[in-house]
Amino acid sequence: MTFTNAVAVALVAGNGVIDKLELETIVPITHRTFLATYQAKLAAKSTTKSEDRRFLAILQVWMIQRHKITA
């Protein structure tokens, strides 16, 4: 089985989730900088597993924080 980041690609292409995360003030600037780089690498399909894991961690934290704000 080969590793694929198809879910991340779909999130980016489908609804621009990375663009939205970059606009969120709740996301630290270091994460936003990483997201900009990650999005460019994702378009070239050259991300690493560790970068994909970091993206997932950022997305998870953001989702939890947004749930707390809206709950």
C-alpha cells in the first residue's frame, strides 16, 4: 500500500480549508506560515508524512477550538 495525502488534497481543492485556516486569527502565525508552505507543496504533491501529520494536528486543534467557541 502506498501513502497518499488525497484527503488533504480534497480539503484544499474542495473548499479551501487551508486558505480559511490562514485567515483565522486563532491559529498562531507559525502555523499559518507552515500552512502557506504546506499548501504550495501539496499542490506539487511533494509533502512528507511529518508535514501531513503537522497539518492534521493544526486542523484538529482548530476544530476543537472552534467547537468550544460556537458551543
